[in-house]
Amino acid sequence: MSVRSLGSSISTLTNWGCNFVVGLTFLPMMDLLTPSWTFGVYAAICVVGWVAIYFIYPETMGLELEDVGALLKDGWGVKQSMERLEALQASKRQQSR
């Protein structure tokens, strides 16, 4: 809870910044490239961002807000979150047998 406002601020800043960059580059790219290539470039940027987030951001499914804070206390917590997710999936498989 102590960093929630900072996280919201950074999220909003990132969203507005990216929207500004897209708005600034869209028409020049449409003139320079074709519409297909323009949207292809934006799609490639989105794919790179998705892959980066997949490997950087920890899984928080099923965690309470306090648990998420504990997970992120000593860094990003990606390894711990993946271990927790694998253990959760293994226990679900055991229960289904």
C-alpha cells in the first residue's frame, strides 16, 4: 500500500508517454511507410514489450495485496512467483487424480 500511489503515477506516465509517441509518429510513418508496415512496426513493438513483461513481471494470480508486497520486497520476485505457480499447479493436478 505504501507504494501504490507511486505505481499508479508511473503507470499513468507510461501510458500518456506512449500515447504521445504514437500520436507523434503515426502520420509521418504513414507517409514514409505503407499503412501495413506502420501497423506492423507498432505490432512488433507490442510483441517485444509483451515478451519483456512476461520475463520481468512476477505472477500475482491469487495473491492478496499484502502477499504481493512481500513478493516484491526483495526485488522483482519473478523466480519465487514462478515456483509458487508451479507448486499451485502441481497441487491442483494431485487433487484431480
